[in-house]
Amino acid sequence: MAFLLISVAIFNGVAFLMPKRLRRTDMFVVALFGLTFQNFVDMFVNVKYDLYGFFQKGVDWPSLIPMLGLFPSAILIFFNYYPWNHRIRSVLYVGMATAFLVGFEYLSLLTDYFYYNGWKLWWSVIEYPLLLYINIAFYKIYRTLTRPDDAR
């Protein structure tokens, strides 16, 4: 539990203190979609298929700590530093983010708050870029829809 709480403090501290490159509304929408999408994925992979989970099988209150304490701040940090106008750097950035997230997942497995029940770590190497690119696509759609009408 100590690793989780320290991680929550670090992730949220970085998200709060980093120089913001996104508008507040963008940060809100990105965090909300990231949280919603992650919980949608977890609903199937964790609850329905029980391939991994937090603390114990099923839905439990302590699972809200990583869900609300890590996911929104992690996606905000990711988006804040994403190199939007550089194709090669953006691919490398997603690769580095994936490596970081897989490493963080591995460290989380060594604690008492996260467990595998059939999931393989290498599946996360495939899953994370997919999830990140879906978040990026959502943000691009959101930005297109919120542009002033004369800019469309």
C-alpha cells in the first residue's frame, strides 16, 4: 500500500506542478475520458474476465485509490508533454510512455494492491499503445468539435 500511496502523491504532485500546455477544459476532458475509458477496459478485463485486479477479486472500495489517484494524473502528464506536431517523436514518446507504464505495472505487481490472474506482462506492451492512441484520437476529435465554427 505504501508504494501505491507514494505513487499517487508523486503522480498528482507532478500533474499539479508541471507547466501546463493544455487549457483547463482540455485537461478536464482528457482526465475524464481517460478515467472513463480505463474503467471501461477494466470492467471487462478485471471484473468480467478476472485477468488482473486491484487488491481482491471484484469491485471494492480500495480500488478507487489507483483509479482516481493514478489514472487521471498519469493521462494528464502524458498529454501535457505529448509532441503533437512531430510524427516520429510522438511514436517514440508513446513507446517511452509504454515502457514506463509497463515498468510501473511490474513494480505494482510486487506490492499488495495489484495482481495478475492469467494476464501476462507482455500483453500490456501491446495494450498500452492501443489505449494511448485511442485517448489521442478522442482528444483530436474533441478539439475538432470545440473549434470555433469559422475555423472548421
